[in-house]
Amino acid sequence: MSQPEFILANKQKFYQDEAVALARTCSRVIVAKGKKALVFELSDASVSDETLASVILGRSGTLRAPALRVNDTFIVGFHAESYEEVFG
């Protein structure tokens, strides 16, 4: 497994277009939403940019933190089970 790429969202702001483009570089996006994790398979064309933006952006309109890209998976927010799944 390669090292994850850390995106310091509190240092570098990613607005909607940049955040969606960053997420689209991966085939899977996992987003922490409360105590659940939402999983989006981006190979499926039914996931729109608007849907993706609505879950990866915070109230300020920028990418939520923490955000990590690990191989072909983009993780937004903290969800312990998702981290265990990705990192083992």
C-alpha cells in the first residue's frame, strides 16, 4: 500500500470545482456522515457532481477535513470503520 496523500484542508482551501475534481481522480469516495459512512463508486456514472459536492463540502463551501487520498480511494471526514477498512 502506498502512503496516503494528506490534504490539509485547514491550510489549503478547496472550493466546489476543485474538491469535486480531486474526488473524481479516485474510483471510490467514502464520506463520514454522522455515525455512518456513505460510499460512492465513481465508476458508476449515476453519481453527479452536485451529489458529490453536497457530501464532501462543509457549510463554508470548502472541502471538509480530514480528507485523504489512499491509492484509488478518497476519504472525507472521520469514520473509524472506514479507516480500518482502508488501512487494515
